[in-house]
Amino acid sequence: MTDGLRIAVEEDLPFVEAIVEAAYSHYIPIIGQKPGPMLDDYAALIGDRRVHVLQSDGIVKGVLVLIPEVNAMLLDNIAVVPAAKGSGLGRKMLMFAERSARDAGYKSIRLYTHEKMTQNIELYSRIGYVETHRGEEKGLRRVYMTKALD
């Protein structure tokens, strides 16, 4: 398989779950429970063709979950292996997500993150996402954000 983004296949499941675990487990003491992405059924999401993986140097290093909705594309999860933080892989996946949303005819892309994940909120704000509201879902205090696509 070549490097880059591709739809995840069943054989990617252990890599996807390991990346999600590594990327989010440090938030457990901060928010007092597992973050939402750690609770998702990745086997089902892979089966529904909602998961993309990013390979670099022949190794799966990133996970991107996109879910088409009625009015916007939902960027449901984006995660990279901790060793790849700051390498530009996350930015590459964000650009892919926005391009995929545009290609599917959406005028916006949306996401949510936990209110205590303040670095995520700051990052998304810097790249054009605007907070639309806050609320509690599945016992998690979430910040909902949307980005208009040109």
C-alpha cells in the first residue's frame, strides 16, 4: 500500500483503535472519563466506509472519521500517533476532510470537542472554525464548531 490517505479496511482496525487509544487516553484524568472517540465502534465505522487512515513510511499514523449529514459533513474524529504530533499529518487530514466535504457538495464542515480540550478548541478556532453552541451529549460536555467552506 502506498503512503497517503485511504479508506480504512478491516485489517486496519487494530491500528485505528491503537491510535485512538494513544491520542485520547491522556484526557481521561482531565475530563474524568473516556473521551467520546474512545467509545466509538470502529469496526462498524470501517464497515460503513467512514474511516480514513493516513499512512506515512508504510505505517498507519493517522485516523480520520467523516460522517455525511444532511446540512454539513461531520468531522467526527481526527487523531495521529503521539510521535507524529507537529509533523503536519493532522493538517494534511484536516485539508482532506475539507476537500472531501466540498467535493460532496457541502457548504460547511462541523465538529465537536470536549470543553476541557482547550488546545483543540484554540486550534480549530485558528483555522476558521466558529463555536456555534455548547451542550451535553452522552455525558460529555461538548463545544460544537462549524467552518464555512468556500
